[in-house]
Amino acid sequence: MSRIYDEEWLGSRLRILRPAPQGLVQAAQELPDARRSLDEIVARAEADLAFRAALIADLEDALTQAGFEPGPRALEELRKRFEAS
């Protein structure tokens, strides 16, 4: 026996919840751009061996020289991806 919930019922239940923490909201908003940047950096490193070597040698400097400004989490993720290289 399934129950069908309408929008008003769902809305009333959602209003009961506390608002999401601001940090979580901000992180969720920044995530798509961060993923695009990471994907762009990785794709470039796959296509350009000199860029890849520069990333492995000095990640932050290579990214700065290439015009990227990744945050601490992005840097951590990139280090993980390129450490195995």
C-alpha cells in the first residue's frame, strides 16, 4: 500500500527542517565550478606532457603560471590525482 504525497504535504514537511548550514550551502554552490576547473586541469595535463610534468614538479606554481587559482580542497584533490603518476 503506497501513499501519494502532494506538493503541499511535502512543503509542510520541508518547512519543519532546520535551514542547511551556510557553509554547506556555499560549498554546494561552488562545487560545479570546482569540478569544471579540476576536469579542465586534468584534461590539459593528459594532453600536454610538459604541463603534466610541471604539475608534478610544483603543483601550485604550475597552476598559477597557467592562470588557475584553485582552493585548498582542489589542490588536495589534484595532488591525489598526480601523486600516482
